[in-house]
Amino acid sequence: MGKFFLYFGASSAATLMHYIVFYLLLGLLSAVSASVVASIAGALQAFVLNRKYVFKSQFNKGLSLRRFMFVASLSCLVNLLLVWVLIMGLSAGPWFSQVIASLATFVLGYFLNSQWSYG
């Protein structure tokens, strides 16, 4: 259970980065585009924090990074789809949509990273 809380901490920091970038870009880009760019920024921060503090990888850094980025890309796609469906399909606001998408990708990311990215 300790690893889950460390992952939560790393993910919270990465989510904060995501939200800051999302906020800064929201007036310049569509909500969906801002969310994609913000996801990438958050993913890079998450890799660094997870590698250093959360998971003891049995793989070399390059393989862990490739696997992590695959999971991050999948999470980004899930995030994009959820934000788009919530905003375009259900007329939800951008912040509500982003919070729901963040929660969904958190659960997905923990499972895939703990079982596959770091071994």
C-alpha cells in the first residue's frame, strides 16, 4: 500500500504540472489541445518522479522509459477521448472534464506502470 501512496504523491505533482500547463494554454488553444500538451508535460514529470521515488525497476532506464511513455501515450489518448466526449458530447465544462479524465488515467496508469513499465 505504501507504493500506492508514493505513486499518488508523484502523480499529484505531475497532475499539478498538467493543470498549470492546461491553465496557461486554455486561452490560446482549444480545451482538448491544451489537455494533450498538458498531458505530455505531466507525463515527463511523472516518469522522473516514479523512477526515482516509487518503483524499483528491474529494467534498464531506456526500456522503462519506453514502456512508461507507451503507458503515458495510452493515458494521453484516454484523457483526450474522455475530455472530448465530456465536453462535446455531454456539454460538461473543461475543468470538470479534465478532473474526471485525470482520475480515470490515474487508475489506469498505476496498474499498467506497476505491472509492466517497471516490472
